[in-house]
Amino acid sequence: MIRQTGATLTGSREKVLQAAAEMIAEDMGTNLSVRAVAARAGVSTGSLRFHFPTQRELREAVLRRIYGRLVSDDPILDRSVPPRDRLVSCLRQVLAPAGVGAEARRTWTRAYEAFLVPEPTEQVRDAYLAYEREGLRRMEYWLTVLADEGALPRGDHTRAVHFLRTVLNGLSLERAMPADDQILKTETETLFTAVDAVLGPATT
């Protein structure tokens, strides 16, 4: 029996995550099948299953990796900045990768082709919900940090998180539409309005 060392296990896990990230970059709606990801990563299906027993665990792990790289310097932890400004900065970082204009249109076209054009199969639904869960999880974390500081009440932030997510979806779509040069200015104003609705305008 051949035993894998810790370094080998770590290496195979990284290969799987890298391969899965590349597949998602090529097709947001890909189902990350065990055989396809293992073949791309150059590892056995058994090795992949060892690290990620289910497709859901694999997808959520790779999305955490992708989101982590997009928001690697999390401004929510910088307590020298008022909570209101920190939360707006966090939300702006979510919007930034989509770009503006042509770049935003390409992003929305990919999402449309991945999740709206196909029939709403279980695979399509699972892929979409994985993105949603990771985005909501990150926003829940931001609000929990601020609640721990006393910037908003502790407890269930589900409604606030879904509200902020809806605002971000609308703003990201606006970025893809024909717009004037003031779009980023009005976007910032909208973000502050949304954050004030969650934290309260007196929060500094």
C-alpha cells in the first residue's frame, strides 16, 4: 500500500482547486464533475474525493478561494476607518471585478449564458446557489464583525445581507448598461444609502 505524505496531499488538493477554478473561469455554470476535474488536475478521482467528498464541498471551497483572492485585503478589519466607510469599501470590492461598460457586459453575458439560457436543471441551480451562498456568507461575516464592535445589533443579519446583495446585483447590472461618466459617483451614493439603511446614518 502506497501512503501519501502530507506534502503530496497538500499538492493534490491545490491542483484540484486550481483546475476547478480554471473550469469555472471558462464556464460559470460548469458542474465540476469528479472525472473532469480530476483529469484536468492530473490526480485520481479517489484523491479528489479524499479532499472533497461531494461536488458541493468542492465548488464551495474553490469559490471561497476565488472570493478570497478578489477581496484579499479585507477593509472590514481596519478599525481606524469608520464602520460605515469600511462596509461601503467591502461592497465596492465585490463590484470591482465586474468592471464597467464593455467588461461588465461580458460578465453579465457569461452569467446569462450560464444560468438563464439553460433549463433550470438541478445542476444549473446548484451552481448558481453556490455563488449565492459564498457571496452571502462573506457579507454575513462583514456584518458580524461590525456587530461585535457594536456598530449594529448582534443577531440574525439575514434580511440585511439579502438587501445588500440585491443592491449589489442592481448596481452590477447598471454597470453593464449604457451610462454617463457619473455612474461610479452615483454608485457610491447608492452604496452609502444602502449601508445607512443597515447601520443607521449616525454610525461613524
